[in-house]
Amino acid sequence: MPEATGTETIQRLSTEGADLLTLAGAGDVNLAELQKLYPVRVTLRGDAMAIAGAAEAVDRAAMVAGRMIDQARQRVPLEPDDVLRFSLEGPAREAGTPGRIVLPGVRKVIQPKTQGQAEYLEKMMEHEIVIGIGPAGTGKTYLAVAAAVDALTRKRVRRIVLARPAVEAGESLGFLPGDMQAKVDPYLRPLYDALDDLMPPERVARALETRVIEIAPLAYMRGRTLADAFVILDEAQNATSAQMKMFLTRLGVNSRAVITGDKTQVDLPKREESGLLQVERILQGIEGIGFHYFTEVDVVRHRLVREIVAAYARESEG
């Protein structure tokens, strides 16, 4: 309950059960960030955080502080950039959003860092096909691969198929050294990187060798039926309309698909329509297909990435 002292309001929040080092950050950087965002004074004493200042500023800071405390109670790393993100997002979602994805063998706990990421994970649980659209750095691909690895680990699917369009997979690739796999691997590298972060190296190698996990250019999907699989199409803004239709019609029994892309980064020749833009128009409202839109608030890379994304958005609007 807020306390009024003259013109100043003081609100105390319980920090019981929270890891105080996580909450405050090294050198109290998280508390400093909160004070930078709002004209308040923040102190930690015992099992309480006190926030003092003008009533409106205290209320807004307390909302962010509550999310900080919740995260510290869960022993999830907390950084100043998270504090900034909490301030941009507003109130936390109510209980009922998906929890953590715990992946064995890597001591890796995947937990949504933003409300948008939590909603994205929720849609992946509820829909057979999810189309995630948004700027770079929002975790579209990483969270999709994490959900796929989790489904494989729990034996909900028998394999994972990861695909990307290789925009330059035409004549220009012929001048690159190596066989076809060596030519297209640079386009697929981000998918390998995500897998390497989410699974032990020996398990990744074995899964690739036995084709339990397959990483391939989108063109390799033609003529196949992908049953009992978790299928991800990344960088879908660079799939043509024909390629997108081909991909969507590959799905077989007990398969799920996640399609990710950024509408602002289409690299197709101007005469080709992006398949991502087309499905956004024609697949809305179909039961079993969920669309999720990320914004710059969901950017979880360096804070400058968020500001760069916002700057480009303003430029395109004006």
C-alpha cells in the first residue's frame, strides 16, 4: 500500500523469495536503470523494495519493479535491457501463458522474455500452423527451433525439418566453390547455430546423420510429404508465392509448421511476390492457422537493435 509523506509517495514491494543479486544486478545496475526510466528513488532493504517519488512515477516504476521481482524469484537472469523492455511493454500478462522449455543435456531453460514471445509460444502450442512476422532480433526463429527440439525430445514428433529459401540459389551459386551442400550451407547457418545452442553437439551430429533433423533449402522440399514432423520455414519473406504454396502443401499427418519472416527485408526480384505477404492476405481466419506479429518491443538483442528497428519503421511510415 503506498504511503504519502508530504508531496512524496513511497511504495514498498515484497522481495521475499527473490534472488537479490539477480534483482539488483552487478553494481545495482538494474535498480539504476529503473531510476533512469522514472524520476524515483529505489532502495532494497531486507525483504522489501521501496520506491519513492511522485505518485504517478511511483505507480509506473512499481509495475516494472513487480516484473523484475517475479523474474528474480524464478532465478531467470535480469539485465538493464530487460528493465527497459518491461517499461515499454506495460503490465504483465495474467497467469496461464506457457512456462519454460527445459531442454535436457544442455542445462538450457528457454523462457519468453517479452509478452509477445509468450504469446508466440502459446500459439505454437495451440495451432498446427503458426506464422510469425516481425523484425530481426525478436526470437522468431530461435523460439521456433526450441519448440521443435522440445517436441522431438517429448516424442510428439519423430523428426524436425528446417528450411530456408536460398535466394541466390540460381546461376550465381554455380560460381561458388564446393558441392551443392557447401554452396547453400551459408544460407542455412543460422539454423545450425540455433540447434547448436539448444542441443548437445554430439546429439546434433547424430540427429543430422540419421536425418532425424534435416536442414535444407526450401527448393529441396518439392514432391515430399512431411508426416510426423515439426517443420520450420525461416526467412519466409524470400519464398515466392509458388514456393510457399508448395511448402504448405507438404504437411502430412501429425505435422506442425512454423513460418517466420520479416516483411521489411524482402530480397526477391521486384517481379516476384513474396509468399509471406500472400499468405498474410489469404490465410487469415482459417482454423488451425495462427498469425503472430512481433514489434520492436520484442527485440531481445542489443538495445540499439531495437532503436534501429524503430528508426527504420518511422522512415518507412513517413
